[in-house]
Amino acid sequence: MELTKKQVSITKGVAILFMLLLHLFCTKDYQGLFTPLIMIKGVPLVYYLALFGDCCVAIYCFCSGYGLMCTYKNNPDEYNKRNAKRILKLYINFWIIILLFVFLLGYLTGNSATYPGDIKTFLLNVTAISVSYNGAWWFLTTYIVLVVLSKFINKVVQRYNNVLITLIVFVIYCICYVQRIKVVITFSNPFLNWAITQAALLGTSLFPFIIGAIFADKKIYSFIFNKVNNIKFKNILCIVGILFMIVCHGFVQTLFVAVFTGIAFIVLFNLIDKPDSLDRLLYYLSGHSTNMWLTHMFFYMVYFESLVFMPKYPLFIFIWLVILCIIPSYLINIIFNFIIKKYCNH
């Protein structure tokens, strides 16, 4: 019983919801932003829930590696062509968001000096080489590089010992994590600084991406599913497992563990038998997840901070931000589908 395309899509959507939760509430300096209802030794409970959301990138990378390996195995001859289309579509989606949220909103809110700013800033952002308009866009560059490298990665995963591969990419993860967090190596040359920053981001994302590819190639999820699916109280045990990770992460508050909590969450979350109504809701949200990822920071940080935090209480703020992101997502999707139908389906 492998993960279906729908399950992977839903899990990616949950990763984006985790990202929103992380960015909204992973702060102990909450005064003036929101009113927490439950406190644990002076710290809002929502802080710990948001902290667990730091696994969002690991979840997204795993799902991407998993999905791309499945695509590669189904049709290796068309793989590069499909990936080229995948990247082009992502860029088109990205450019529509730049048009609406950078040019249009920048002009309407009187922020055109920054959004879009000068021509150099614009060109660096529109190519995703450097993404100063929106901090959440850093992963766009990393994701595109992962997609470009994925055929080579898939071949390596299929050809060589997966335990050895896992050990190697874990070492890479550790080295790149230290560079990313501590910034051990710096250069006076801005291009070299950019390159080493991108290398560190890629290295920390490569580990969950390759684990996802290994899961897909070796059908590891099927093995786990067949072992535990008929266990009594499976759903309760999986929920307890997720809650246990949240509690443990509250004690070990380092981003380093996010890759492990993320992979464990994917397995536990998908093993849970969820109500159809919840599945439908999460699948609906997953259809807007890319737009939520690329736009949410414009709402809560750039243009409309007071509007986003207007509901005061964390649950309502979170739901409100999701709604605010989904409303323009429909317009983005309409423009996107028009462009794809008219210019890209030939």
C-alpha cells in the first residue's frame, strides 16, 4: 500500500499549513500580536505547536523526492521533459504572484521603492536567484535545483547501497546545517557568499529529499503499512506518537531535529484513518498550497500585519490567514490556467 498521489498532495499541503503556523506563532514575544489562551510556564502552548511546524521543509522535500521517484519509475524517458514543464509552470505561477503582490500591491500601498525596487533587485527576484521580496521564497531556488538534480539522484538511489547513501547525505546534512545556522565560512565576494548559502540550503534539503526517493523506490511505506495497519488502536497510537514528538521538540528546540520529526510525521499522519470530510478539506487546501506558501508572508509581514492579527486569538488568526491566502489564490489560478491553456499546451 504505497502513498497515493492524493496522499502526497495532502501531506505537502499539511507542510504548508505547518509553515503558516511556524511563521505566525513561533515567538515568545507575542505581546501586541495575539492573545494566547493556554500558557505553559509563561510560554504560549501555540508556540510549541508552531515550533513543531519547523519540519515543514523536510516534509515538502520528502514528498517531492517521493513523487519524483515515482514519476521517474513510471516513465524515465519523458522524465526530463516533464520536469522542464514542472519548473516552467512553477515560474509562471511565481511570476503571476510577483505581478500581483509586488508590482500591483507595491504601487497601491505606496511601497514601490521596495516592491519592486530597482531593476537589479527585480531581476534577481524574478529569476529566483536572490529572493529579497519575500523570506519564504528561499526554498524556491532550492526546490528547482532539487528537481534538476533529481534524475541523477534517482539513478544513484536505484544503483547503490541505500544505507551508504543515507549515511553520506546525513553527513552532508550535518555539515550544511552548521554552515546554515552558524555561518562558519564567509567570503568578501558577494557571489561566493551567495553560492555557499545556497549550498548550505541545498545540503540540508537534500537529506529528506533522498529519503523520500528511497522510500518510493524500496516501497518502505508499504512495508511499514503492512506491519502496523491491523494493530489494535493504530489511530490512537499514531496520534500519541505525533503528540510525543511535539512534547520532545519542546524540550529540544533545535531545527536540527526537524528532518527526523518531519519524516516520522509523514508516516504516522498517513497511517491514521481520517474521516472523509477531513480528507476532502485537506485535499482542497493542498490545491492552494503553492500559492499559500508564496503569498502568506505578504499578508502577515509586508502589507497587512494588523489585518492578519485582527482576530487576536491564535486559532482564528490561523484560519483567517488561510482564508486571506485562498481568496487571491483563485485569481492566481485563473490567470495561471489561462496562460497554460493558451501558451503551454502545444
